[in-house]
Amino acid sequence: MEKVVSEAEELPKAIVRRVVKEKLSECSPDYDFNVHKDALLAFSESARIFIHYLSATANNICKESKRQTMNAEDVFKALEEIEFSEFVKPLGASLAEFKKKNAGKKVDQSRKMRRKRRENRGFICRKRNQNQAKETG
Amino acid sequence: MDSNKQAQSSSYPPQPTTFSITHPPNSAAIAGTPPVPFHHLLQQQQQQLQMFWSYQRQEIEQVNDFRNHQLPLARIKKIMKADEDVRMISAEAPILFAKACELFILELTIRSWLHAEENKRRTLQKNDIAAAITRTDIFDFLVDIVPRDEIKDEVGLGGMVGATASGVPYFYPPMGHPASGGPAGPGGMMIGRPAVDPTGAMYAQPPSQAWQSVWQTAGADDGSFASGGSGGERNLDGQGIGLVGVFVFSKCLGCGRVYFKDQLMTMAGLVGDCSLIIVGLDVWSVFPILLSCFDANTGQRHC
């Protein structure tokens, strides 16, 4: 039942460290809290296992719904199942925010793509004309 | 008289006298009349400055939010994919995982910090994390990750943080059952005092220093701890995984004697020879609040 997971991927230490230290300074604003190196590794590892745990649970839910692709709904249900339901609300808000931010991005990107395609077409046409000219000339 | 006045008016420059004519009713009058433009402007400016800075602060906080939400999505995806069962992932999933990870780390940090505080340390160590994992039901999946032997039984109970308000129930981590095996059996490692002797040390003194009231210091964590409490409840009924034999007790508000919850047999509260006056349940509706207690046989009040 235990899945052997490759040891390759770890979460970036700097980010984990930042999250931990910011919370610590919130917990005890009066004095500085330090984090032992080993402790940071333990945080990273724990977070990584959490991803696996949540991922596996969400995956099961997804399969049960006879779908191939794990989606947001599966993740939310999984959170409830592993008793992290207090995460659901902030995650929902975070996702909504992200979508809003990227809605603008997508429009820009598709505009860029269209422009590029136009330019490429223009280039190809010119090239073709040149070649034709060479042949006839 | 007139000559005096004239003498006065000639000695003073004309302007002050005109001022003194308009001024005398002083501040009251000024408030009544249309505000002196200068004061008004100053106020306005101050307000604007305040608004400006509070807006700046908000912006900074928002930017921080985005910066924190920076666990690399690709990395997360790779971690997820390491599990062969996981095939296709929608685009939204890694985003959710990134935020969930962050929240998870925050939870773990708070609880580890608690342990470090209890032991009067200002450096978070691995054993703090191990302790947090053991204490929290929902972290059971981590129990093998941070090895148990990392948990050190540290400073004696004497130095615990803060005398908590009497009557606040204490959550006492599992004792006994050292043979209960399995990685989840934390037998006596926590604040591992053998002082789970209800008859002995308990009655001697209010053990307010003995156990840190987890809920008090958890602060923003109240939600999760409440569920931890109910998790404890579950275990008391013999169900649930993880913590075994959780002892929870209530302290008598009158004399400070402590009574173990499992021993409180009825709402009337009979524990051996002692009768308890129970005034109700605490805010989590889990633990009885004891007003006073007395000897059931002699009828003599302890407090």
C-alpha cells in the first residue's frame, strides 16, 4: 500500500523558509524565532507528503467519478475527506483571485498570438512573391 | 479716557487691534463661523495622508500575498506525478495545491511553535514538529516522516507558560498504554509526566502550570483545535485512530482539584467520594465547568 515516491523533487527551501519565518514572527512579534536547519527540512518533507496525500485522495475521488482528469472539485472534496476542510474557503478565494488575474493575461496572450500569425503570413506571402518573381524573371 | 484710548491705539500698530476685535469671542466663535481655511486644509491633508498610507499598506500586503503564493507550479506537478496513479491534472489543480501546501505549512508551524514555547525555546527544532504531528489527529499521515525518537521530553512542568484561568479545561495528551504499539503510540512522551495520578499529585495543588492550555495560546487556530478536541472525544469513545486514551480533566473553580472527565460519571458529577457541582459545559460543550466540589459522604465542601 505504501507508494515508493522518488526522492527527486523537493519544494524550494527558500519559499518554505519564508512561509515559516513569517508565521513565526506573527506568533511571537516580540522576539526573533529561529528555525533549525533540520526543522526546515522536516517542514519541506511534510509538505511534500501532504501533496502526495491530498493528491492520492483527490485522484481516488476523480476515478470514482469515472473521469480522467483531476479537477478543482476533486481537490475540494479530498480536503474534506482528509479533514482539512478549513482550507476549502481560503483555497476557493485564492483560486477565484488567480482566475481573475489570468483572465486579463489570456486575452493579451491571444492577441499576441494573432499578431504573430498575421506577421508570419505576411512574411510567407512576401517570400512566395519573391520566389515567383525569380522564377518568371 | 478718550485720551488714554487714543494713546493706546496710537502705540499699537493698527492690525492687532483689528484682530483683537474679531478674536475676543475666541474659539467658540471661530468654530461657529466658516472655518479658517488654513486649519481646514491641514485637517484635509492629514486625512489624505492617512488614507494614502493605509492604502499603501494594503497594497503591500496584497503584493506579499502574491509573492507568497509562489510555490512553483511545475515542481508541484512533478511531485504529484511521482505517484503513478495520478495521470491527468487540470490546470487549476496545482494552483490549489500550492495554496493548500502553504496553509498546511502554516498550520504545522503554529503547532510546532507552541511546543517550542512550552519548552521556553526560541528556536524551532525538529522535535517541535514531531510533537505537533503527534498531537494533531489530522497530521497522522506524517507520523512516520518525522521520527518519534526526535521528540525529547524537555523542561519540567514547573516552567510552563502562563497560569491559565481556572476552569479552563486542559487537553492532556495520551499517557499510559506504552504497549499500544504502532507509530501512533506516543505513550508518555509529550509532557510525559507520570503525574496522571488523579489521587496523588492532582489534588495537592492546582496544576495550572502543569499543562499548557492548548486553546488559549493557539489563537487563530481555535478552529482546528476544537476539532482536535472533538477528535479527542472520538477517541474517548474508543473510536478513531491516533491518540489512545486521551485524558481530559476539569478543574474545580473552588479549590482547584482536578477531576478526570472519564471519571465524571453523571452530570451531577460523582467521582469516587466526591460530589461535584457542575454549572455547565464550556464553550466547546465538551468539558464540564465545576463550580465546587464536596465530599459525598460527609457532605463537607472542599471549597
